[in-house]
Amino acid sequence: MAGTFDIDELISACQEAVATDDPLLATRDVLARAVERKAAVADVFRPGRGGLNVLYNTPELTVLNVVWAPGMTLLPHDHRMWAAIAVYAGREDNAFFRRLRDDRKHLAEAGGKVVDEGDVLLLGEDAIHSVHNPLDSVTAAIHVYGGDFVHEPRSQWGPGEREEQPWSLDFVNREFAEANARAGLG
């Protein structure tokens, strides 16, 4: 489907979706319609380097444009809120984890999911995942969260031993900067 893409219209549609009885599925529908026009989305965002770009953030809803540098992997982390992820350029390889029964601070692998260009991935409130861009080009996606992604306390596992510790936006931003430098994206 050809057409234009407007960030304000996307945010408005996400706000309406969050107000429904099933906000996750309603948000999936909003994102599915958006990535039907993936070329138009890419024309608006022009993803060229890795980063977490906040488009909208309130206690009820966060909308991000996330660009993964080539070869970048982000450590396992949780969100503690539902998420819907729509890839409009490239590919995300998501690895899923679960807490160990007898040691709740450590993780075991629990499968994975490839999210290709045009796909939408839904994650529940208790999901723990890591993300890898296997390509030699950037991967870009719209991430929508049912809450305040920026300020909600949550966890990451690592760096180093895969042990639970507080999630840090500063750490994540450094990971994006280092991945950009490795890929020559400055």
C-alpha cells in the first residue's frame, strides 16, 4: 500500500488504541497499517545510525523509533509493560528468556523470533528478550509500549554475567553509540 506517513497521526492512532478494551491488539493493528507503507515510514524517519528516539512519552504510552546499528545486540531486558514492535527496515532477531525457577535473578533461554521488515511482534508485560540486528545495514522499527518506557524501573541482565541488575538508559545509549562507532556510523 503506497501513501504518506505522518508521525502525529501514528501517535494519535496509538493513543486511541490504548483507550480500547484490548490496547495491545489495537496497537498491533495500528502498526500493521503503518508498516504496509514501510517505504513511506523510512522516508520520514531516514534511519541512518543506531539510537533510541523518543517520539512520545506519557505514563500511559511511549512511542519510539528504534534504529539498530549493523551487527548490534542489546542485552536481555524486560519492559514490565506490553510492547508492540513493527519493523519497517531490516530485521530484528529476538531471543526470549525466562527466569530460573530456583534462582530468580538469572535467566534461561526460551526460544526466539525473527521479525522481518513489515512484521509486528507483540510482547506481554512479563516478556524478557534481547535484540540482535544480524544485517550489515541498519534495522529500524517503531516500538510502542503500554506505559512509561523511559522512566519505569526495570531490569537488564548483564553486562558480564547474565545476572539481573537495574536497567539503565545511560548504558543503553552507550551501547548504541559503541555499535555506531563499530559500524562506522559515527
